[in-house]
Amino acid sequence: MTTTTMTMTMTTLRRRSRHGRRWLALPLLGALLTGCGIRATQVPTDFGPAPSRVPCSLTGSGQTTQQGVPVQVFLLCGSSLVTVDRTVRVPEGTPDGRRRVMVAQGLLDQLATAPSSAERSAGYATYVPGGLTVSGPAPHDPEDTLRLSTTPARLPTAALAQLVCTLSDSAATEGDGSVILGGPSPTPPRRYACTDDVRNRPGTAAPPTSEVAERTG
């Protein structure tokens, strides 16, 4: 073998050796990355379709097509109370006392009605049972008392929160953030308040309640 031939052979072997080390380094690098908790990922990564609806967000109320007095009721969505638009029917010329009771009854009926399909898809729900009725004050009750056919304390916490927050924010009360509720007479009525805590945790935070003085005269 000539000196020139030997030189070319050695050069070729060195090149192959370098290429071989490069190819061997790739699996070794992959093993090191895996050992560090880093995994190779194909790009782009498919995370699936984007959500089609934001929870507790409605593009339309769904149940306000009926004619009547516009009102708002509190439904549960997620872990809090959220207002939705509704309507109640009250004949024109109804005396104030009777009007308050009719508005309150309309609100109870709306709360007991199952949410629309759009509202259910957005996560809305109600815990107010059907069949609840409301009447005006009994003798010696404060004049803005509303008496339910069921004692308020017997209602589920979430249902009572819905009732209290809906009624206290309506034309059925004086609009001070509270409502005087009682069960069938002679159970004494009590004042219930709709607080931020109740709106944010209606399933666990019961509406604060306090005694009310009897009406005299």
C-alpha cells in the first residue's frame, strides 16, 4: 500500500468515526431529556376544539317573550347566584297590597320553573320546589310581610337563598336588601337578608335572619 493510499484510508475512517459519534449522540440526548422529565412532542399539538360556550353566559334570556312586568330572579350557576330576566303578569290598577303578593307569587312560580335549554346548557339550575304559594301579612304582622305555604326554615339552603335574594330585590318588598318571610300562621315571621356571602355561597351560607316586631293597632 502506498503512502498516499494509506493517508486517504485514514482520513475516511476518521470521517466515519465522527459521523458515527453524531448518530450515537442523538439517542443518548433523548435518553437524557427523558430522564429529566422532558418528553419529545410533535408540533403542532392538538388540544381539541375550543369551548363553545362560556359557563354562566347567555346570549339571550330564553324566557322573556311573554308580556308582563319585567323582573329578575336568582338562579344557581356554578357555586353562586346569578340573575336572569323574567316577566310576571299583574293586571293594571291592582291595589298596592295585592300587587305585592301577585308579584311575589309570580316570582315564586318563575323560580320553580325549570330553566330553558339555553340556560341549562350554560349551567343554570334552580332548587326552589314547585307548588309554593304566598299570601300577605297575618294580623299583627308587619305590613310588608310575605307568608309562604311552607315554613322558610324547612326549605333547602340554596332554595331559601334564591327566594330571599329574588324577593328582596323586587317590587314585592321595600328594596332594602331584605324581606320579611313567614310560614303558615301563627308561626312568627322573621326578616331575611340577601348578603354577598349568600349570593356567593348559596348552598352553604344560609341567609341571615332576625326577629321583627309585631304590628300594633
